Amino acid sequence: MKRTRQLHLWIGLICSVFILIQSITGLLLSEKWLTGSAETEMRPPGAISQTSNSMTPSVASDQGTAGATQGNRPAFNGPGPGQDGANSLTGFIKGLHEGKIGSTNVKWLVDLAALSMIFLTITGIILSIKTLRAQGIQRKKRRVLEA
């Protein structure tokens, strides 16, 4: 039992660092204002830019945009029209990561979950360090009493 607790403590401590990193970066990617980035307007390719005077069509810079091409063939954009993209498991998971459940905006809930994970992970690391220190002190006391 003692070995299982030690294993749980060390695995939890190591994994918590990765959970903390993922929570922080997820929150930063979700909330652009935290990094000082301004929200940029997303336009489909071929749409006319309203801000430029030359009225040139915007160019898709990423392969995931509808209508984007890769070489001479269209880039993969996920399920096409008539396919079950929005209702599939992948579509549901993507929606959750964007802060949407169906058509309901729950971005605040995703941000709250990220903040909770950050808080729980930091306090877990602190408690783990305190536990490790207490175990070290107990070992030293046992060594002194045995000697």
C-alpha cells in the first residue's frame, strides 16, 4: 500500500506539470486578449476585404479553410456537404474545444474549467511537495532513532 501511494504521488506530480501547461496554453489560445492579440476577422477565401481600398479578394493562408488548395488539388476540409460533420463525435469534440455545445455558446464554461484545472493543479503540486518534505523529515528522524 505504501509503495502504491508513493507511485501515485510521483506519477501525479509529474503528470500535473503537463496538465498545468495544457490548461494554461488552452486558456491563452481560447482568450486572445490574454496575450495582447486582437481578434482578427475570419473571412472565407474569395470574400472581398472591407478594410482595404483595393477591394482585393482575401487569400486563405491555412489549409483548413474551405476552398483552400494544396498544390493542384483541394485541401482536406473535413466532412463535405451532406456528410454528418456537425453531428459526428469529431464535430462535437471540436465544438466543445471552441466553447460550443450545439448552437449554445459555453465559452465561459470552458474558461472556468481551465481556470479550475490551473488552480487544482497548482495546489496539488504544492501539497505533493509538502508531503515529500514531510516524508524526508520522517526518514531523517527514523535514521537518528535507529543509530
